Amino acid sequence: MAMTAGMIAMIGDVMGALEKPGQAENTIVVFTSDHGDYLGDDPRPRRHRALLGHQAKAC
């Protein structure tokens, strides 16, 4: 439940940041997930990790 609450808060931050400059109406926001509950927090070495820490890309 805490992970869901954190995700909702982060989505609110993103949407709020788009509202301030008036960009929400001109922006498509896509959310995807891959069960990213580790997000680089697991100190054990692993192969083929797609995310090494928190990453975001804008295009």
C-alpha cells in the first residue's frame, strides 16, 4: 500500500509541474511499469538490470 501511495504522490508531482506552465493540455503522459519495486535499492549485483537508480526520459 505504501508503494501505491508513493506512486500516486509522484504522479501528482508530475501533473502539478505540467499544470503550472500550462503545459498539461499540450502534453501526453504515459506511465509504464515493470514491477520496479527495487529501483536500484537492492545492493546485490545483478545482470541485465534495466534501471540503475531513478531515471526519467523526456522526448
